[in-house]
Amino acid sequence: MAEVTCARCGQTKPGLAFAPYNNDLGKRIHASICQDCWAQWLKQQTMLINHYGLNVRDPEAKTMLYEQTEKFLFGGEADQVDTSKQGTIQW
């Protein structure tokens, strides 16, 4: 794996072996996110899916997760889990 200067943590670390998504966001992640930050995102994503009861095949849920992925990795922290919204994905 090639080393990348991570857009999230700013350190030079091993990057991902392949793009995690087959789209522009996946290519961006592959080119500029380290394995450690990606692992942090996967934990956050799992928490969001479980908390909001997301069906990852639902287009609205996918859109929400892509937005949260971009926020978490490239634009600061993703939204924190809000227990008042349990079972919904209304934004």
C-alpha cells in the first residue's frame, strides 16, 4: 500500500488498498485517507447505522451515509448520534 498524507489527521501513513466506494468519493478517500482514519470512520458509520436503524439499501440512507462520510473524513466531525432521533433518519 502506498503512503498518503491523510486529509483528516495530516500524518503520512499507509493508505487504503483500494477505493471503498465505486464513485468519486471512493477515489478521493483512496487517494487521501489513511487506514487509521478509515477505521475510525467505519466505527462511526456502524454506530450511525445501528442507532438510526438504517437500511443501507435505501437510497435516502445511502445519501445520508455518503454525506456523513465526507463530513467525517474531509470536513470535520460527522454528526454525533442524537438519541432523540432513534429509529429515524430525518435531517
